[in-house]
Amino acid sequence: MFRGLGSAILAVLFAASGLLAQNVSNRQQVFFFKQVFKAKTKLGILCNKDQKQADLSEIDIAAMSYQVWSKAANVKSLGDVGSGLRNLLNKEKVEAILLLPDPIISTPDTRKFIIQQCMLEKIPVIGDSAEAVQDGAVYALVIKDNKVQVLLNLRAAAALDIQIPPEILNDATVLVQP
């Protein structure tokens, strides 16, 4: 699955963090964010902070390592999604939104709403599943057969004027063509 120098770096990082887990680590998410969006430094996250406190702490630690600033909007109910997203996009000026697996955020209707609003603002969404990529997230990292798999939506990337680095594109699974 991993070819080339960029992929070798990903393979070392992913192996060191333990690929036998069912989910991609938060450190892997932040590292991959920097590989795809080299110039972007502001990552927004929508989640229930009470339930995702450990994830947010891991993301903050990883973010410091990669010179990324992360900001989470607290979403405790469906009614918090719109205001949390507006806060991240308009006040915090995030440059991408990361979807963590969450009972509210991961529902199809909520996920589609978030992706549509972000597309209007020209902000890429990093998904948490193949369904998120099919709905318009630029990419998602998933575990398949105990390996990290990169799923891409090239139509969303093109719409947002995002150039996926060749070393990532070569090893990824493209779910949506331009």
C-alpha cells in the first residue's frame, strides 16, 4: 500500500502508533492534515467536548508538534451544530473541519449539512468514514484489514482548488472522481 518517500514516512508514523486499533489515531489525523494541506494551520473540530475530551487533548498535543492550531466547538445536541459550525468558520476562521466519530455529527443528515456549509465557505472537510467522503469530505483515513487506508473525493478537492500530493494520490482509494 505504501510506495515512495512520502508514503514511507506515513508508514513509519502509522506503524509506530499501532495499526491494530480500530480507529486512526488523532496524531495520524493531524499529521495527514499537514501532508495534504501544507500551508493550512487552523483545524476546526465539531464534537461533544465532554465525550471527546481525551481525543481533543491528543489532537492538541499533536497539533503543537506539527504547528497546527486546533479549535473545537462543543456540540451537545443537534441544535448546537449550526452555531458551532458558524463559530468555527466565521469567528475562529478555521481552514478545515475534522469530523470525529460522534453520535450527533456522524448522522447522515448532519454530516451532509456540515459538508454543504463548508463547501459554500470553501473550507475542506476531513471525514471519519467512506460515507463522509461520498457525501463531499475531501478525504478520510480509515482502518481496513489492519492498515490505514486513505479515501479521496477528487470532485470535492477540485471544487475547493486542492491539489492532492502525488505521493498520497498514488496510494489512495478514490471514491469520487472529478
